[in-house]
Amino acid sequence: MSHGYRLEHEMRRIVTLALCGAVLIVGAVLSSSGGVRSDLGRGPGSAHGGTARVAHAQLMAVGCSAVSRGLNGPLQTSLNASDIAHQCGPEWVNQGNYLSSVSCVSATDCVAVGNVDRLSGEPQTLVESWTGGAWSVAPSPSPGIASFLTGVSCTNADACVAVGSYYTSSSELTLVESWNGSSWTVVSSPNEQAASGLSSVSCTTSTSCGAVGFYSYNAYNYDQPQTLAESWNGMTWSVVPSPSPGNANYLQGVSCSKATDCVAVGYVVNTSGIGSSLVESWNGSTWSVVPSPNVGTYQNALYGVSCASPTRCIAVGTTGDPSSPSRSLVESWNGSTWTVMTGPTTTGGGGLMGVSCTSPTTCEAVGIAVSVSDLNQTLVVSWSGGAWSVLPSPTPGALGGSLNGISCTATNHCVAVGSSPNASNKDLTLIESWDGTSWTVVPSPNVSILIPPVVGMAATPSGDGYWLVDSSGNVTPHGTAVNYGSMGGTMLNAPVTHIVATHDGKGYWLVAADGGTFAFGDAPFLGSMGGMPLNAPVVDIAPTPDGKGYWLVAADGGVFSFGDAAFAGSMGGRHLNRPVVGIAADGATGGYWLVASDGGIFSFAAPFFGSTGAIVLNQPVVSMASTSDGQGYLLSASDGGVFAYGDAAFWGSMGGKPLNAPVVGMAADYATSGYWLVASDGGVFSFGAPFLGAS
């Protein structure tokens, strides 16, 4: 059975505005068989559902052209390594990362939610958090066969609620997740009929929240949906009756200024397919419809609302007619009446998806503007009691971008979230911030799904987490390891060959075969060989003990030093029986070891403890790791054999055991003196170290 995921989820993902005049804010609906259905939601635009400019989940061969890049952007052009470009290997399935909503309690505490597509196209939840330094992915439950988070509300740094929905084989169910300061967990929530979903949530305290959405008697067609409102009293979620005045009824946004005063907005569609704005209010005991105006007689829809007080609210959305492009719709509440405000104008049409007000006369709203070249662009508009004005905002994606949600804590601090497709049409998370003067892009991670071959792994210093990386630069964290970003979805000149962690475990570097180096988290970019001629491809990277430098090593034994990494010698230009495959740093001396595929060890300002260079191996050595005190090292072979020297402890190996794929890397656990091996299919084998998951 193919499962179509309702239009309103995808609407928060791609957000395409049709220029024919009808208000169409829709996107692709993926089926489990890889097909595309664009008829499964019900939104304003036609009598039987919105049409869509659809996007496919598709296989795209990874090309090899990119730039070496640090956390804050391009750093230098990389080498066009034509001799090794064919190694870029696995095909990339277009997994999109999308952020739908954001909530900030201060300038240093924000949470954003959305979803990421699995390989099959089935989405799973995505949560990212900001603590003032960098955005990182927070593990979140993904129940069912597909899960979405579409709204989030935080009352303090240790209390957040996110809402959405998830699919089983026969129905769609509401999804509520809560954050207690350390983990996200699913909270039981009620459902109506065959399909129920929540679009937005607003909390005034940790024990008082309101959430809205809609439900239907049909799990996949959403015929004649009805409004859905639920409330949280600190113990349980319960359904609260809410009016459904139209043929099809949707609530998309909610804002509570206090526990007994909430406003929800959305739209209704009549039997002729004409959409009108919908506003409902909560007085502490009852939801009721509040009359709201419409522009023209064709299509109107509201998607976001923000109330600075019970008598001052701003709602935003879109309006349009058959003879003109879609345009932004802004309405205001003065305590007694909703009125249409003169909204911002954009050249090629546009619409607003979210709004945040810090005072009764200060609001920011975000959405999408369609350029004259028919590309989606980010849209940010501002209101300070007078006219709405458009503020310049970046659109980093090669194929445009959109902003879906915004949260402001002060007039000089706002965060907006959305997505932006790259040149490969792969959607990536988009986060922008406002400092009172300008909007800028803030680097944000994307969840990657490893596609073999996996090429390496790195561990946290505490031994309670590790990362795996594949040749396309996708990074997956396990245990407490945090996703700080990856090169997944970026066209690379050459395949990634290894990953190493910073000394505090709050960042990592990737290195590619052309010597391009990519820094994430607190890992500093200190230089690379990208764009420089190499006699042989780079195969590994090792950081200095203080994390302020690193060495790269090539297959011919050439060593390249950056930052405070001291050059102590290399095998470049010398005869080797077998190519060099790895490097490890000596934390005691500041020197390093190189290892060749025959197990030969070459020591530079580091003690020699032994090698397998004179031993016949069943399979070649592929990786090495040093002990924390620099008094030993470990070698691993592609058959999983492990060789220990110096004070390195031997805990076991996969040598002589059946493997589904060859071992390609290893990492030492400094906490236990154990180690992990990783195979090219993402399998992980633990020896004297905790198993924290595989890919």
C-alpha cells in the first residue's frame, strides 16, 4: 500500500507559489514506492485539492566538483582531481532536510523542528537546538512508518513541546514530543477518526499548552477535513471541541497570550474550491469562530499568528485571484475586530508562512517571494507600527529557498528557519538570524543517511559516542556524538577518505582524497591541499593534541602540516613496498606514525613499537589508532584483524570471522582503552568499548 503524506506537511517543506493566481502553497507528496502524488491534501486552489509543482526523491550520481569549506562558508577552491573523481562512488538518494518551526526563549536558547527523508522517502522527525555556539541535531523519536514535526513552543530552556503527526499502515495519528532539558520523548495525545494531525502549538507555561490542526475520516484523501484543537494541563492532552464552518477546514497556526486567551488561524474551503480565512479564539472554556476579512473573492489562507497581548494579534498568509500572482496577506486584531493590513509587495508574487511579535507594534514575518526568474526566494518583512517593509534576506541555495517559521525574543534578535535546495535539488536546512541590523545565514546541520562505502569513523574523547562518514561526506552520529554538519549532498571534487574529532569532541574534520579539508563544530579550518598538485591522493588526517593543528598524509607517504602541527618528516619521494593508508598522532611527543597497507610503520618524532611489515597478512592493513598516552598504537586490517603494539591492549578482532563487507577504519576508546572497527557497509564492531549503534 502506498502512503501519501498530507499536503500540509509538504507545504511547510517546499512552499511553491503558483503564478497563475490561485493561492497554492503546496509540495510533493511521496509514496513508499517512490512515486509522487500531488492530490492528497485539501487546500485552496481547486475543488478537489491543490495542484503542485512537485519534487521527486530520486537517485542522482554524485559528481565531483566542490570547494573546501569550513563552518562559515567556502574557504578555497578545491583541486579538480580527475584521476580520482571516479571514486566519488555511491549514488546519492535525495534525502531532504526541512525545518518548519522555531521557538526561542533567549538569544542563546532556541529549538527548531521539521523532518528529514529516509532513503525510501519516508520522513522522520528532525530537531535542532541552539545554545549560543552552534546549531546541533538533537535525537528525537520517530514513531510509525513516517513522522513529521510541524510546530514547537518553548517556555524555558528545559521545557519545550513539539507537535506534528505520524503514519501507521492504516492511519495518521497526532504526534506530541516534549523536551525536559536532556531528552525528547513522545507524550500520549488523542486522535479523531482515521486521520489526525497537529500543525502548531503554543505554550504559556510548562503545564498549559494549546495545539491545533485538523482531522479527517479518510487517512489518505483528507476529504472534508475538520478542525482539531487539543489542550495540555500538565498531565494529559485532551481534545477540545472546535468549530468547522466550511466544507474543508484547516487550522495552521496558534498563539496564546495567556492560558485563557488563544487565537488559531487557518482557512476553510467551500464546495466550489474557494478558500477563505479562518480565525478561532479560545476564552479558557470554548473555541469560537471570529469573523475575519478576505481580500477579493477567490483564495485566502492564513498560516501563522502571533499575539503580543489579548488585544493585539497579527496573522499572516496568502491571497490571490486568477488574474494576478499570489501575494502576502496580513491581518490584525485590535481586541474587537480583524482587519486587513496593507502588506508588503513583491515583484513576482509571494506569501507569508510565519510571524513573531515582540510588542503590540513590532513584528517580523517570513515566507517566500517568487523572483522574476521563477525561483523561490526567502522573504522577511518587518512592521513597527507603520507600513510593512521588506528586509533583505539571503537565499543561499542554488535553486532558491523558503522560510517557514520565525521566533523573536527582542527587536534585535530573531531566528527564522526553512529549507533551501542545492544545485542537486537536495533540500538542506536553512537558518537565518537577525541582529537588529541585518539577516544572515547561520550554519545548520543536516541529517545524513550513510550510503556505502563508509570510509572511516571517529570517537568522542569520553568514549560515549562516535561518528561514521561515507565517501560522499555524509556523517552520522551515534551515542552522545552530535551532528555538527556534513558534506552530504555537496558535489565534491574527490571522495572523502576519513574523519577525525577535535580534542573536546565538539567538532570534527573531514578530509578528501584531493586534500580538501572540511571543518565542523569547533574544529578550526587551518588549511588544506585542495587545489594544489598532489603526487598521490590524501588518505588520512590526524589532529594535534590541542586541536590547533592537523596533518594530512598521502598514499605515497607525503605529509602536510597545518596550524601548530609540526612537520617531523615523511616518506614522500621514498620507496614504499605498499602505499601508506593512515596516520596517528603521538600525544606525548607531538610526533606521528604512518602505516602502510602491509603494516609497515614509519615513526617521525615518535617511538617505534613494532609493525607487521615483515609478516604475511591475510588482508591489508587499512587503519591505525594511537593510545591516549602515546605509548602504543593499534592497526586494523580489512578482514577485521587487529594488531596491538606498545601499551595498546588487544581486546579481540574480527579476524577469521565472516564479514558482510571489509573493515575500513578504527577508532580508539580513550575511556576504556578499547576500540571500535567499522566496515564499509556501516557495520560497527566493539572490543572493550560500548556498542552505540551502526549505520
